[in-house]
Amino acid sequence: MLKNKHIMLLLEWYDYRIHRGVAQVARANGWQLNCPKSFTHNEGILNNWNCDGCIALLQCTKTLKYFRSNQIPLVDMGLGGHKLDIPRIVTDNRKIAKMAAEHFREHGYREVFALHPNGIKMYEERLQALIEYMKADGGKVTVFKSAGRTEHKIIEELHQLAEAQKRKIEELSVGFFAYEDTTAAEMISICLQNNLRVPENIAVLGVDNDDLVNKGLTVALSSVDSDQEGLGIAAAKMLHKLLASPSSYDPKTIVRHPPIGVVARLSTDCYAFQNPLVANALHWIKNNFYNGIQASDVADAMNVTQQGLQKAFAACY
């Protein structure tokens, strides 16, 4: 009788979709899968767990110490600065940024801001690629000094951004790229609490397409789907190969798992123009075009004359 392999899924941040992806491969291969959800207990679990292989996000010092002294087939899902000779699989952060830049450009946004990555390698990769892709099409990315989500600091920097354009903060029409959905959701809250319209003033785009985050929002969040479940499947398949043949991968291998695409929702459902009248008119047209509208209807909805509306559009186009 073949012995079941005992596999540990040791995430120092937990995502149920990664768990679900790994579980699919575990079932197919008869693995006994254990996934502690509290990384603070990882050291005790590891010291008392005789496992055959592990999929981990290696950042915690105590966890790293354990794997340095115990030779276990291991796949890392992070970009930590450890020196362990193990293969890694991570999200393709450049492709994520490319999709984000394309989405902003398609909606007319040439100016995007992001928070400081604060030394997090994954965020740094996404930011640098976003800067490159936006710049290639004549766009611009402003990096705020704020690394965290302190409301008053972000609002202060938004005021500075508006002043640099000789505008009021309520007249901004810029994009915000969040490195993950939780930060995007908090940015939406900050905007709404400070009478900034999403997406008319700030178009918010997140990463990961976390349905649990999105269900709690009054403004549905657009997000780059990084395919977390597929990432879990790919990590488990990599471990399966390692268990069968330890030399399956070069220990310096970093596999980049591609994102699926942008899931567009209300938080970026607008058009960015320096003239807020044009932005609002385009948004109204998009939601009413099927009614057989005419230019006069748009002007009435915007409470301006048709001539004034035409002059504004001519200046932008």
C-alpha cells in the first residue's frame, strides 16, 4: 500500500483561492494537505510536523531558520531576500502592471498615482513596470510618500497633486493604482469620506479581484485578476515534480504566473479629461446612449447650453 504524502501549505498571508488551487492538485495526487491559517503558530507546527513537502511564502525569520536546517522539498511563493536554493513561483508583476496601464489608457487616464511600495518587492516590481508602461504612451505616475493608508496624509498629497495642476482637489481626474484590493477598497472609502467622486475624480484599480473585498463596497472595484487559484495549482504542480525528481527545477528558478485580465467595474467606469464637464458628459452618454439621445439631451443633463457643451468637447478632442 502506497503511503500518502503529507504536504504543508504554509502561507504567511492567507488567500482561500490559493488554498483551493493547491487542494485540487492534492486531491488528484492523494496528498494529505495541512494549511495552518495563523502564521504566528508556524514555528510550533513545523517543529512537530513530519511532512514530505511544503509550499510556503518564506518571509518570517523563524520559518526560514527551520527550512535552512531541514531539507524538505519546498516551493516558495514569494520574493523574499533569503538565500535558500529553492524554486519560486510568483505572480507576473510586469504583466499585471501592463494590464493596469492599458486599462487606464483606454479610459483616457494619462496621470496615475500610487502609494510608496515601502520595500515590498512585489509592490516594487508592479510600480516600476507601471511607470515604464505609462511613460511609453506619454503618461505619468506620481508616487506618494505615503506608504501606509493614513487618510490625512493621502488627502494632503492629493491636495498637492491638484495644486500642481492649478486645480481644486474636487476637480481632479486621475487614476489610482493599488498593489492589492484591500488598499484599493480603503482608497475608495477615503475618497467617499472626503467628498471625492469615484471614478469621476479618482478612478481606483486594484489587483487580485478578491470577491470578498468587492462584496462589501458601495462602489464596485475594478481589479486585475492575478489568478490566485491558478497560482496555487501551478505551485502544487511544481512541488509534485520536485517530489518525483528533486532535480526538476534549477534552484534559482523563478516562474512567473500570468494574470487573467482586468475585471472592469464601476470604480474605473469613467473617462478622464481635464474638463470635468466632458468627463461627466461622457459618463452620462455611456449610461444613456441606448435611449436614442441627442446632443441637446446631453446638454440638458449637464445643465449647460448645447453650444457650451460643444465648445468643451472641441477643446478636449
